[in-house]
Amino acid sequence: MVRHAILIPFFAWGHLRPSCALAVTLVRRYTDLVISFLCEVDFVKRAKDEMSRQCASDQERIALLSRMRVIAYGYPQPPLSPEMAAMVMQMDPRNLHVPTIETCTDALEVVDKLMEGRSFLDKLGGEWNPVGALPRLVVSDVMMGNVLLPVKEKYDLALFIWWIGNTASFTRMFAPLKHGGRAEGYAAECEAIFADGERRAGRSFGDIARDLWIRDPRVAGDVIKLAGLPAYYQWEDFPQEFWFPTVYASLALGAKVVDAADGFLMTTVEELESEAHRDMIQWARPRRVLCLGPQLPPALLSEDASQAAEALAKLDVNYHFPAASGPAHGHSNGPASGTAVNGQANGGGRACPDPAAPDPAIAFLDKALAVHGPHSALYISFGSVFFPPAAHAQILLESLLALDQPMPFVITVSAGRLPEELTAALVASGRGVVVQWAPQQAVLSHAALGWMLTHCGGGGTFEALSSGVPVIGWPFMGDQPQHALWLSRVLGTAYELLQVRTGAPGRPALRPDTHSDGAAGGRGVERERETVIAGTEQAVRGELARVLRAAGVVACWQLLVGCCLLSPVVVGHGD
């Protein structure tokens, strides 16, 4: 007897990759399960490659991927030019849909065909036939509301939402106000302010949506209280002056999706968030809340992962390498028994165009291991979207180059740029390497790596925890502030940088100030409740120097006594 489920991911790599891993986990766990995995046309090749990477052996690839149907839908996305990005930022967020309405409509047509048990061709020419059972379950990213809500209304399907961050961040987004959530009434409040000329004060709807995200008058005393996290000021959820109009829809539409859901699948570990988990069970009841843990490839968690970093790197999927378009994706409805059938031989998607060439990040870490020893290096990644202001990025690299005890580093520059003279100085020093992309999971497993400096997205957060790598947090928006706070103040596996904040000038952080250099007004003594964000270059330099020096000391302890997850020598900021 066959069981059939539909899985609908969001296309962004930080969402798509764990969704691919989840799909493999499900067909591995349930041997009678077939998954119809709906994937936008631009990302089919990458999704197939990632699913293949999640399998432990060729034998498992044959067994599991034969029950994975990666169905292409939607339309190619145009490149996001600077001009288009500027136009998007000015749009009314009520009229901005990601994915587009046309793409979502195409996804709905695919679901209709699956629910009717029909044979059909997908957008890349793949032929799909009935599997012997109609779908009874949909698992999806919360960002896919324009598909999920019509599907849920039309069909008697159980809907489970897949969340790739920690539980506290989901609660912050979607729980009732009394539990620290923000989505309840958010859209209505935006509309009310926009309709009131005095409250509107000449602002666009997009500006109102952003301002209400930063500071909601319904929050008593401006203090957010989430189960399992220390209290913090609400503007700390906007640590950088960085805003996407799509955030409005993630709350307005996402709240409806959460209300319609029958259950929730979390990528966290219950033991690490027991208080937050109990709280979510309370506000989400009677719906199920299941913690599945980080979805990572078996090779990454093997005992010899640190010795096989280069092999892991060659398996990784380069999200930035151009994808093939059209039928050349090699989409197939057959068993995934070989490279061509599984789409491996068509289009881009590998870490290196030349599979024989060593990955530059891994090669640099190999050299760092030989020269500086284990746990000596720093990996810097702000993901594919975020990057610090140019002045702060320059201070960061200058601070690294100024360290008496070298801390070799790899920095990925996907969304920003570095001044040519700074890049030249970096190359001349031999202390760092700049790459557009790095095989992050392989980098985190490398024996040379001691720390990761990151924006604290969901993927990087759980990958670092799973690899036992402590973090220096530099969050920007979304769920990142909750992750940084959780790592630094609850788990004790991180420092969080505060003086780099630009999002709410003049607003303090609700946590003790332990600066001993006076950069933020601490004057060598711990303030009782707050850290003042000075907003000066001096404060940024002082904090970075202090944190990098402390990280170097911890790296020495790691070498002497060994490092394990939640090691007491990895202290949180302010502890």
C-alpha cells in the first residue's frame, strides 16, 4: 500500500536546502511513502542535487530517490538588477507577491492534477503518472501562503508547516501577542494607521509596515518576553537598517497559514528549547508540534567528517552557480539510479565548474591547519542576501589583520563588495581568502575551523551547533535576532556583536554592558540592564577587537582540552 504526500518548499536556498533534506528523511523513515516535491523551474536541478547529497550511499539513492518526484512548476525568475531591486523596495507590500501570483497559480494547477489522479507534463517536460494513491498530506514552508490557503480550502488535506528556525523565532512571528508574537493584528494595525491621516504622517504603506515591525505600540514597555529567551527590547528585532517589503506578507499571509495548519514540524531539538517548546504546545494546541532536529546529510555527521572536508565540498551544491534552463535540466520520472537520471549531469550546481579542482576555501583551511593548527580559523558568511555596510566590513577585516595572534579566515562575499585595496592587503597578508561561495557544511566540519561569524540564519545556526562550532553573531532581521540571543545568552555557544547595530539609532540593547574599554559608555563597570549602542566607528572597532581576542583565547582552549557542543569555555556576550 502506497502513501502519497506533497511537499512545497520556498525557493530561497536557506529554505529549499532543508526542505530537500526533510523530504529525504521522510522517504527514508516511511518506506511506503511517495513524495511529490513541487519545485520552481529555476531550482529543480539544485533540489535534485541536494537530495542526492542527502543520501548515504549509491544504494540508498536508488532506493529513496525513486520515490521522490521533483515536479517543476512556475516561470523563470528574471535577474534582480539594482534597478529592479530599487523598484521592489518602493512597492506597496500588499501588492508584492513572492513567488508571483502566476507561479502560485501554476502550482495550484499541479496540485489539482495530483488530487485528480491525472497524468501530466510539468514545466520542464517531465511526465508524471498516478502513483496508486492520492495525496493526504501537505508539508510546506510558511512562505507559500498563496498556494497553501486555496489548497486547504479546496481539499481535505492535512497541512503541516515546516519551520527552519528555532521555536522561539516561530513564536515571535506567529504566536498570540500574550506569548510574545507579532503577527496577530499586524496587518489590521497597518491598515488602521494608513487610513488615519494623523497617524499616517505622510508615510507610505511600506514605511508603516516597517515602522510597526520595529516598534509596535501594543507591546507593553517595549519589552519582548519569549519563553526560553531573556527579555529584550522590540527594536532589537531590527538590528540593521535592512528591510524587505516581503516581510509584510510573511506576517499578514503567514498568520493565516499558521491558523489553517494542522500541525508544525520544527528543525530544532526539543532538549535545547524545552521551555519554548512547552510554550508553543500551549499556544498551538490542539495541533501537533514535532521537533525533527536539523536535517543534515549523513556524511556531515560521520566520525570522519573533519577528515573528509574536501570530499564533502565536492558534493555540495553551489546555489550561485548558474542553473540550466529548459528541458536540459534532465528532469525524469524514472528511478534515480544514476547521474543523468537524477539530473546530476545537466546544468550547474556544483561547488566548482571543474570537479577535479580543489575548493579554494577548503584548500585555504588545509593550509591554516598545517600552519596554525586545529580550531585556529574563522569562517565569515552573511548568506546570499545580507552583507554589512562597507565601513563595518572594512573595520572587521582590518581588525582581523591587526590581531597579534593570527586568526586565518575565509569570507564569502555574495551580496556585498570589498574595496580593492583592502582585498589586495588581505591577499598580501596571507591571513584570509575571499570567495563568492563556500561549501558551508564542509567548512564547518573542517579541523582548522574554530569559529563562524554569521548573520545567524536558521540554516547556519543549526549547522554550527551540529558541527560544534561556536559563533560570533551579527544578525540583520527576521529570525536572526532570536537565534543570536539564544546562542549567546541561553546556550552559551556564541558572542553577539551589539555595537555594529544600525537599525534603531540611539536605542539600547536590553542586556548588561560588560565592555571594559568604555567604548559604549560602560566606563569599566557593568551596567545593570542596558548596553548603549554608541553608533561610532570607535565602538565598533573596540567591540570587534575584544570579541576576536576572546575568540582566539577560546580557540587555544579548544586545542588544549578539546571542543564539544556547549563547552563551558565558550561564553556568551555579557556572561
